[in-house]
Amino acid sequence: MLWINSEFDRKIVFDNISSLGYNSDMNEYCGRECEKEDEENAFVLKRLMYTASLIEARLEAALEDTGLSLSKFAVLDRLMKASEPMPLTRLAGQLACVKSNVTQLVDRLETDGLVERRDDPEDRRSVLAVITDKGRHRYEIGGEALMAVAKELLKSFSKEEIELLNRLLDRFNRN
């Protein structure tokens, strides 16, 4: 758990966050003089971004031995939940990324034998992605690895704290 108790800790977090490569209006805003409340709000947002990057790194590391990345796992997850071949355009929409990114991901998954491409019998302009048996197996292994990390990351929280965190994140995401 990341605890920030001093100006030194605050500087470390800000320095680490700026090294994440974010280049946003918020970063420019935080570089200027701002009111104390605005500074605290910006600081909380930066801590959220930093925490998210730490969590993402842990999840990526957990998948490393499976030959998957979070992006590849996300494609397999969508295909598993769809339980039918999915057009790459719909897959891109569900993953909230451009079709060219999905095409590259599917290329890599196909090379690994985890996904196959098929022509869409209803639309000859469309290509469908289909998860293979090997892809289903790798998805299960990856899911177990991610669940182990989730348990590890949340083990110091009580059930009530996790529920509170979920409610706070829900409220945050609605804004």
C-alpha cells in the first residue's frame, strides 16, 4: 500500500507520476500555482493514476508466464463472453480502441494459436475472430493468475473496506 505522509513522499509520488509519460492538461495545470483545495484534488487524482499504474504493472507481471498481456487477455475475455465468433469491428468497440489495434492483437493471438480468423458468412467485408481451445485454456490460466494477484492486492482490506472502495469508485466513475 502506498502511504504518503510527508512532503518528501509527495515529491516522490509526483516525480514517479510525471515519469509515467502522461501529457495532459491536468499535468500542466498542476505545474502552475493553484489554490490549496485544487492542489489537493490534483494530488488525489495523481495518486489514483499512480496506483492504477502500479496495479497494472502487477497484473501484467502476473500474466507474463502465460504468454499473455492485459490487452491479449482482454480480447480473449470478450471472445469467451461472446460465446460466438465476433467481428473485429465489434471487438474494437467493446475494447474501446481503434480497429487497427485489435487487428494487431488478433494477429499476435492468431500467431500464438489462441484465436482464428474466419470470413463472416453474412458480410464478406467483415472478418470474425474465434477463440480456439488453446485460447480457452490460456484464458483460464491467465484468469487464475489475475485472481491470485487481486487476492494479494486486496488481502489487507476488510470486506467492508472493499465494498466502500467499490462505492467510491462507482461514484467517481459517474462524474
